[in-house]
Amino acid sequence: MVTLARRAARIRFAPVAAAMFGFAAAILVAAMPKALFEGLIAASGLPGVFAPATPPLGLT
């Protein structure tokens, strides 16, 4: 059985871990070449659902 203190420590760690993964994802997207990013967006089908996501991105 997990003690209350250990459970509380896990609950406090979850937002920190989520923030770290989010920051890492943001860095990877920011470092990605624009052409690759636009290709991934177009291949995902997002422009069919959300018109402003149509490449070229950044001109809107």
C-alpha cells in the first residue's frame, strides 16, 4: 500500500513532469525547419478542418 506522503509526492511531481515535457516539445517544434513543419501539418489533415492551418504558415 502506498503511503499518503508518497502519493502526495507523486501528485506534486506530475505537473512538473508535464511542464518539462511540454517545454521539450516546444523547443523541438521551434527548432524544426519551417518546410518540415508545414509538411507535417499538411499531412495531418488539419488544414481540412481548420482553414488557417493551411500552409504556408505565418502569413496570416
